[in-house]
Amino acid sequence: MNSPVDIAQPHVLSKKDFESDQDVRWCPGCGDYAVLAQVQKLLPTLGIPRENFAFISGIGCSSRFPYYMETYGMHSIHGRAPAIASGLKLSRPELSVWVVTGDGDALAIGGNHFIHAMRRNIGLKIILLNNRIYGLTKGQYSPTSEQGTKTKTTPMGSIDRPFSPVALALGAGATFVARAVDTDLKHLSYVLERAAQHKGTAFVEVLQNCPVFNDEAYAALSSKATRPDAAIVLEHGKPLVFGKERNKGIRLSGFEPEVVTIGEGMSEADLLMHDEKSPQAGLAFFLSQLAAPDFPVPLGVFRAFDAPAYEELNSQLAEEAVAKKGRGDLARLLYSGDTWTIE
Amino acid sequence: MQTTDGNLAKSRHVEELDSVVIRFVGDSGDGMQLTGAEFSKAVAKAGHDFSTYPDYPSEIRAPTGTLFGVSGYQIQFSSRPVFTSGDAPDVLVAMNPAALKTNLSDVKRGGIIIANTGAFVDSNLVKAGYQKNPLEDGSLDGYQLFKIDIGEFTASALRDSGLSKKEVGRCKNYFALGVMLCLYSRPLEKEIAEIREKFAKKPHFAAANITALRAGYAYAESTEMFAITYQMRESAVLPGRYRSITGNAATALGFAAASELSGVPLFIGSYPITPATDILQELAALKHYKVTTFQAEDEIAGICSAIGAAYGGSLALTTTSGPGMALKTEALGLAVMLELPLVVVNVQRGGPSTGLPTKVEQSDLLQAVYGRNGECPVPVIASHSPSDCFDCALEAARIAVKYMTPVILLTDGGIGNAAEPWLIPDVASLPKLQVNYRTEAEGFQAYARDENLARAWVRPGTPGMEHRIGGLEKDFFSGDISHDPLNHQRMVEVRAAKVAGIDIPPAKIDGPESGDLLIVGWGSTYGSIAQAREMAEAAGKSVAHVHLRHLNPMPANLGGILARYKTVLVPELNLGQLSRLLRERYLLEVLPLSKVQGKPFKVSEIYDRILELC
């Protein structure tokens, strides 16, 4: 623990204030370092006192995250972080509660809690570090591993079809869904900031490299040279343009996406326009289906729809109950219901 | 029926009684639970003590007329203290042949059977497996049989009510209730007021039910169907304000009260499961208190959300029954490691697996005491009656916050659903519940301990005390991750010492301080044991009874007590789980008395065993 902040003096928080005294124990070259650094940079800018942050995690490499944050935090059990965080947020709505999870933690053992957090739209910020592999148990395939992935438990290649975390979140009704790559720090920082500002559940998938067990899983997206053609950055109100020359785009052909080249009888006006605020999640879901090798991988904010957060609705219920019945007290509680007197 | 005047009078007269046991049985859609509950309240308001036992199938509406669809509600009421719902009914109200068939063997010889003749038609007789109509073939000659076409009388009373045939059918339980109120000389006015309140939003149903109730009463009175009506003796019940309460309602109230007493908000995270769901439902109606209810996506999320709330500074609760308890196991271990206050209520039911969801059993004791990975001590307490659930909830909350530990509170489907009158306690008489969150950052170490070996409770949002906790082993003081071998040994030992050192009251003995036989019980067997012991004592036997509320740790004086009797008998609704614990802890032989039939002990079953032993 760092020394206590002097609360008498207004203290301008910096990245340093969010670094705990624990040695970071991820493998050299792990994408988690970048996410940690970006979060530590972001938090001081949010205008929230440090003591009001809580980081909750489950089990896995990603779940060591809270130990490295000089905030309140809990390293809990496998897959359950969203459930624990939900209880914390619901009982303490004023806190900024973050969940850091991985593809195994969130989508395999914790799949149920993950989808229900999305469904409720409870004010959690959930960062999923997706390296498409089980790292802490030393290299087994995960629910996001591509078919054919050879691991210690799939020596002949995986036959499981992978989840798209973004599609799963959208299918569960998530109001904020975004994706970033660990190597594009500026964009990662932007996406995290957008998540922090969202009311309700904000879900960010970070495509993140595991240099030990699944190196280069996102090679095309990671490298500055290939990223412009391998990825498409979603921007609200703008057409879906990508490519090094910014001359390629996505348009809708019937219900199917199609990559077209701008200029060859096509203009930007023919392309799909991104609308992250659409009340319907259809467009966001459509975009979540775009994947390599036929399509560029969408990065950025798929959906940012403003809807009442679960904890707000819950507080309203309590206020309504007090307005209707009056604030309860102990005597009233005990003597409520059907009573009689024996003399 | 224990009458004071054994002569059956030819002319109609009123007879005084000490106690009576009535069982209402019918299809699960016949409203038997409601009828029984209403009747209980009616007799309670007359100053009688009572105890009930609802017995219902796990199907919500089983096919009508079938043996497995029979739902029953038994009540014993008395002018003396009532310990149980009674061994054998004096009166059986049977709404159909299946109900008669499945319950007749329990009825006292010579008891009253009130049969709803309208339902004794060929199709129902076949479904119940009767070759001939038992109401006509003389097979009930040993009983006082009263045949009433409840359905037909109810229908004719409600001919002009404008209700559909189906709706009229739903009123027949009030006709039956009217008959019973007449038999026991209870006034109708209070019941009518009850119905008006209950159906306040549906006044036409209220009117119909009141008509059915009056019709039943009038029928019994005017036809002089009963040669005798009964008047209960004046009651010895303590004066004061009462309410009828089930164990689940008392549990809910107890935790809401703990919140009020401590000023700490209550959070319950639970997943619906029979027979525990009522606790979540009761608390969901208390949003005007500092109560947050969260119906989680599964049992695991139930306990995990509660852990999150406990971390946030709430009094945290999760409620479940056996199978759900199994699912919560890993998270319970986390709570032990985190050393956060949390109460887990297990309203036990028949197991293993899905088992007998609506039936009573006490077979989760060893699970509660031992059922986790690692050395994982958790305090365990058990309530012995519906109203005792209130006191046990306060006690569980006290231990949880004082020692910063999860606590398991065991109740069961018997007391969870059963009702009894509860003398409402004075607010001033309730124990204080002191909670101090630490806010002093100077010198703070997350796992430094106080004199009770409890660590400090620090709410997120407290400046300067940001720290991390988790399921990995932690350093003895700082709480940072530690894989140091000696530190682990020290942590395992201190967690065990903390739970072993919890301050609990000494065990109390009912009966002689030493002697031939000691009966040790826990949980819902209390009533049957207490009454059997009283009967044995009256018969001159040297029998004592200790009923354990605290099962882990056990009272410090228990070992000494056990040694003072020649024989120790342990009746349990399992195959001897407390017996194992007692043998293991006190190295002494005890005799189990086991019953696993989804039913509570009859008083006679324990009494007979006492007579065999001394």
C-alpha cells in the first residue's frame, strides 16, 4: 500500500497514485501491461476520488489486475467477478466499479454472470482481456479460440466454434460495447474513457496478445503496417471506411456485408453509416459478425445507447416505497401484519 | 381428542377441550394451505397456542384427484403450550377420496372425518384406488363420519354471485372453514374481517368467500350435524401482542431487524428455491426499510452478490436450500478467506440432489460444518421453531459482524413453512448490534486482528485505506498475497481459532442435571423432543433434554453435561449427523434415533424410544 493520501489538501491525482506497491507478475511482453497502464492513466482524469474506485476480478492472468491498482479491489473466484461487482455496485451506487476478466473467466466458467450483467445494465465497467487461450493453466484452448487451434487439450485442433464476446454482449442486451487492440494505446485509451463515461454496463473487449501460449494471435491487427487493412475503426455518424488508402468500405448487399472499393462506381454515400446510438442493436450486431479473413475486424464503439442503469431503477423503487409507505422503523416492522392481543 | 368429559352426549352440548389436532387435506388446488392458515389465526386470536405443519406436493397443481396431488395442513391448538402440530389428527377434513386414502391411517381411532361427498364420484374413487366408496361401505365405522357435499352447498350458496363455476369451486375451502369454526365455537366476525382484508382488491371474491363461510357455519349449526361442539379451555398463553409467524417470515424479519438495530443496510442476494423462497419474497416487500433485494441469476451469483455487498459495508445475506448450498460452496470459502460478514441461510429439505423439495429433513448438518475445500471453518447455528428463526437471525448477524466471518443458519422446510403464534418482542428488549467500520488510515493493516481475532471492516470509499483482498492466501498482517509456508500455517490456524473462540451461551438443560437419559437435539425436532420428555418425566423417568442452537462451535459446557448421563440419545431427521459430531468431539458413545421420511418426528416415536432406554 502507498502512504495514505493527505485528505486535508486537495490532491491532484496522477497515474502514480493508482500504482500499487505490488510487483507486476505478468510475463514479459504480455498485453495486460498496456491495459493496466492505460487504466492507470485514465482514472485520474475522471474526477472521481481514488477511494471510490473498486476493481473486482475472477481468476486467470487478467484477474491479477486489481493487485496492481492502488484502489479498493478484490481478486475473487473463477468467473464470479460480475456477480460480486453487481452486489457491490447495487449496495453502493456511488462507487465506480470495474471488472477485469479474461476469455475463460468471463465466457466459460462465468458466462452466466457475464450475460446477466449485460441484461441488467448495471453500472459496471467490464474489461475483457481476450487472448484466446488459457494462460494461467499453461495453454489450453478457450471459448474464443478459433476452430482448429492446437493446444495441449486440443492436440488435433479445436472443434469448438468460438464465441464473439462482442456479439454475445450485444445479444444479452448490452448498452455499451466496444473493442480495442492492446497495441494501439491511443485508441485503447479512447475506448476505455468512453466506457468510463457510460451509464449502465460498459463492456470493452481488448484483443490482447499472449506471447507465451498464443503469440501473434492478432498479428495483423497489432502491427501498424497491416492494421489499416485488417481493421476498421468505427466512428459514430461516419461511413465504414478502411484501408491504408482509406479507399475501401463496407456496404450492405441485401442482408450481407460486402467490401467495396471507393471510386469504382462507389462513393462513401453507398457505404454503411455507423450509428452507435441506435436504440436497436441490429447494426451493432451486424458489425460484430465481421471477422477476418473476409472482412476487416471492427474496432471502436459498436454501441453506446443511453438507458436507465439498474442501480438507478433500484434506488427509485426504494424512494417510491418510502414515499408510499413511509420510512420503516423497527417497531413498525415487528408489529406489521396481522396481530392480536391476549390480555 | 383429549376431552374432559368422556361421555358422548345424545343431545347437542358444548364440551371443553385442552387440545385438538385438525388436518385439512385436498387437492393441491383446493386451498388447503389457506384454510389451515386461516383456521390457525382464528383459534390464536382466541388466545390459544398453536403449531402447524403444512405438507404439500412439489407439483404446483398436480392432476386433480390423484394420490400424489394431495396437499395437507395440520394444526394443533391448545390451552397449554403447544410443542408440535400433533401426532395424529382428531379431525380430518377430506376434500376428495385421494385425500382420505392418503391420510386415514394417521387419524385417531374414533376421530372425526368430514368428507366432501361431492368429490367421492367414480372417477375420483378410481384415481384414489378405491374399489368401493369408503363413505358407504362401512369401512369408516370406527370413526365419526360426517358427509357433506361441500362443493354442491357452496355452489348453491353462490348461485347468484355471478362467479364462474371454476371460481365458485375455489370458494369451497371457506365453506369447510365455516363448518370447522362452528364445531369449535369460534365467532365468524374476525374471519369475515380477514377475508375482506385479504381480498380487498377483489371485493366480489371477498363477498363470495364470506357467503361460503357463513353457509358452512350455518349448515353445521342448523342441521345440528355435530352432536357436540367444542369449546377450548381458557388459555394459559402469556399476555401481550401476538402475530402468527412462519419460520421463513421470522427469518426475514430477524435480518431486517438486525439491519435496523445496527443501522447497517441489509442486502439479500438469492435465487428462488423451495422451501427458502419466502425469505427473499418477504424482504422484497420491505423496500421502505434499508433493505436491498437482488434476485440473482443463479445460486452462485446469489452468494457472490452478497459478498460484494458485504465488501461494500452491507449486512449481507443469501438464502437457499440444500442443492443451492452445494452450489454456493466455493464462494463460501472465498468469504472465509476474505473474512467478511455474511449469513447463509439453508432452509433444509430432503436430499440428496433434488430429493424431496417440499419435505423436511436435517441432513445438511455435516455439509454446513465441513463441506468445503481446504481448512474452512464456518460458524453454524440452527433454529428450533418458527419464531426462534427471528432470534437466530439476530444471533447469526451478531456473530458475522463481531467476528468478520460468514455464518450458516440452518432451518428446515418444516419450520420454514410452519406457523405458530409469536409474542412480539419489545424493541428495547432486543440485543444491540454494534458495527464499527474502520476509518482510521494511520497504521492500517488489512488483516491485523482485534481481541476476537476479527480483522477490521473497511468500506470502499474510505480515503487513504485502499487495499486489495482476495481468495489467495494472504500475509498475516498486510493481507498482501503470501505463499510463505509458515504464514499459511499461521493463517489456517488463526482462522480456525477465531471460529473456535466465538462467544456463545452455555447449553441449557431441561430436566434433571444428571440421570439416566439425556436427549440431545438440534433444529426442528425441538417440539417433539420437548413434549416426549415432559411425558416421560410425568411418568417418573429421569430424562433431560439439551437442544443445541450453536453447532459450530458447540457450547463449552456440553462435554461436561454429556458425561453426567448414563445414556445419550440423539434424535435427528438424518442418519446420525449430530451423533457423529458428538462422538468425534467428546469421544463418547451416543445413540442415534434416525428418521428420513420427509416428515417430522411424532412425539410418540421419541417417547417410545425413551421408554425402551430407561
